[in-house]
Amino acid sequence: MATIKEVARRAGVSLGTVSNVLSGNVPVSRELRERVAAVIRDLDYHPNHVARSLKAKNTKTLGMVISDITNPFFPLMVRGAEDAASAHGYFLITFNTDDRVERERQVLSLLRSRRVDGLLLVVAPNNGDVEHIRNTVEAGIPIVCLDRIQPGMALDSVSVDNVKGSRMCVQHLTMRGHRHIAIITGSLALQTAKDRLRGYKLALRDAGIKVEADLVCEGDFREQSGYKLGKNLLLSPNRPTALFVSNGMMTLGVLRAIEEIGLRCPDDLALATFDDLPVSEAFRPHLTSVAQPTYEIGHAGANLLIERIQAKRPGRKRISIVLEPDLRIRESSGRPGQYHTAEQLTSPPA
């Protein structure tokens, strides 16, 4: 394996010159820079960034931990974070936890050992098992939570107004005349799922509708739970006339259940979802959805994290950025001509 000494010898320059070319922090003449670069290519030399980080006390690397890489919600978030990181000269390493806290614990330990400068974290359901997160922060690695906020910890976060988004969407269903509306939530160990359930309950309260316990079903934000719970709801004697699903992956499962049972949407069941899937308009009927600014969540999160790393946001006071959702009304919640406008739905009663 080539060394920096060999690069310097072959290029006929000092070790300091090679180091300056690699770091870019000290001006080097064009001739010397090109000569060193040519030798680096010829020798296939790769600097030891871990050793360099021990001296510089930073790695210019961010870790990003997401909960489900198969969920189409997350790639755009990762893209936003990567674009922001790259603009500031940082690299982004992404890991998937499959919503398992034990996997999250392993990943955070690995990223600490690799000396990342900061972490973007979509927390797994943990029922208060957060010692690994707390230990990471106490080790001096700042964390920004994305999408899901960890209760009981003063962590920076970027999320959307989940209560407003679900309230707005369910209010649309009540304004369409539905009074028998079911919800499939995510895991209620997550604040995101709790907030979307709260928005659902507030919308029913606004319309003077009592919450029916058997119409509130707890899923896990994954397709199979949407299929199973959707099928149970649609085959029950107390079948709802409308269904609000708390994320796009579970909605895919519900659509599979609707097709399998032989029902028609929206004639037999009005359907609305939190998350505007990239393929929403490819389905027939097109899906009424609460769209999240997914790219902006990742982008704003990475920018906030880098500000923390560079001490442009000093202090321990928590920063919480809450972005606005957008209701997109399409065919799945009713027949064309029967819609209310989005403007009527953006300001639910207090």
C-alpha cells in the first residue's frame, strides 16, 4: 500500500506539500499540485482519514440513520441531507435499522467508533430505551432527529406538523359527509404516530363525531400491517365508510386488501393517506394525500447539524424546526365535483 512518504519522494516534494495538496487548506502552486495529483493517481494512494481526523479532531463525515430503507419516503430525505452536507464539504454515510432498537444501538456504536462529526437520526420505536442515544450525545456527537421526535430528550429536530396534517385530512373526510371514519396508526411508541392519531381525534371532535375504539387500529408503518388491519376493518360488521391511513407504506397494504376483497374506492370506501407516495397519481383512483416536504426535512436537518458542529448554534437549548404539510385532494376520497377546496381545509377550528 502506497504511503504519503512515497508520494512525496516520487513527486520530488516535501511531506508538507503533499499534505497541503490533500487538505486544500494551504495554497500550492498549480505545477506542484498537478505533479502531486498525478503521482497519487499512479500509486492509487488513499489517505488515512482516521489518522488525519485524530489530528484535526474532525472527519468531515456525517452519519444518517433511517428506519426503513424500503419506504419511498426516505430516499428523498437522504437526498436532501446529502445535498446539504456536500455543499458544506461533508460526506454522508447512511444506515438502515428496520425499526429495531437493537440495530440502532449497534449502528450508533459503530458511527461513534468511526468518529463521525454528527448524526441525523430517524429513531426506532424504543419504549424509552434511549441510553445509547444519550451516550452518543454525551460523547460530544450532536444529533438532529428527523421526522420522529424522541420524547424526554432535548435533541434538535426537523419534522412536519403531524397533528395539523392529519386533522386537515380527516376534516376533509368529515366535510365530505363521512361520520364513520377509521384510522390505521403507526406504532404508538412513536411520537409521530401519536400526533397523527391526535389530529384524527381532533377532526372528529370538530365535526361532533365520537371516536369509536374499534375503528382505531395500531399498525407499525409497514405494508403488511396495513394489509392485515385494512382487511380486518373492511370485513368487519362495523365497516367504515372512510379510512385514514397514517403513512404511505400501510396504504399500499390497504390497497391490496381492497382489491382482494373486491371493493371499489371511493364508491365502497373513501381513502386518504399521510404521505404522498411518488406513485400516488399512478394508482386509480388517484390518492388523496397529506404531502410532506421530505427533501426539505433532510436538507434542513443536515444544515442544522453542521451549524451545531461548527458552533454556529452554540449552547444546549433545543432547536425544533416544524415544516408545513400540504393536503392534496384527489379521487380516492370522493367523486370529482364533490371536493372541498384545499383552502377550506388549511385552518381547522381551534
